[in-house]
Amino acid sequence: MKLALFIVLSIFLTGCKKAVENAQEDLVILAMTDGQWGVTSFTQNGNNITTDFASYKFKYYSNKTVDAIKNGTIEKTGTWDGDAASMTTSANFNTPPYPLNLINGSWHIDRNSWTYVEATQVAGTEIRTMRLDKF
């Protein structure tokens, strides 16, 4: 009897954990796909290069694609992902022009809310920080 109860509880708790993970992923997708985002701060090894992103906005979609929109026109479509449990996000644009090439890769989310994300990326010896704000 105790073994049966243990098995039932194990299945239930495993199911609950998966439900929580799914709910977290749904919230990430909902937050990212609601509106357009712009880079309001970007540093590369401590150098502020935010102005290089001034003409860009980003539109994220629930199918995990993202459009880089430059001056109102889609310049590149890439992919994105987000993991609430590990506090990471990633982007991949195939053969991107500068400065989109700086966004590619995995980012650690340092701070976030429904309307902004602050993240850090270490690429070799280079440290990048980025803040995205929803518009």
C-alpha cells in the first residue's frame, strides 16, 4: 500500500513540476510576443554602442521566430528562445549584418519585468550587456 501511494505521489509531483514549467514558458512567450522591443542600452566590453541599434525594433512571435525591423522594414528574420527556469534567452540570425551579429547567442537574464529585459552575454573574452524595452 505504501509503495502504491509513493508511486502515485511521485507521478503527481512530477506532473505538477511539468505544469509549472509549461506555465512559466507560456508567460515568457506571452511577455515577449506582446508588442515590439527596442535596444535601449548595449555595451561591448564597457563601450556604449547603443546608438548602433537606434534604427532597430524587434518583433517576437510564439513560433519562436523574431523579426529585426530596421526603419520600419523587416531586415532579417531569426529564431529566439527563452527559459524561465535557467533565466536565459537566446537569439540566432543567420549571417546577420552588424550590429545584429552582436545579439546572436545565449544571454543570461539579470533583471526583467513585463516591459524590459536586462541581460549579459560572455562571448570568448568579450562581455556584452543589453537592455530591451517594450514599445
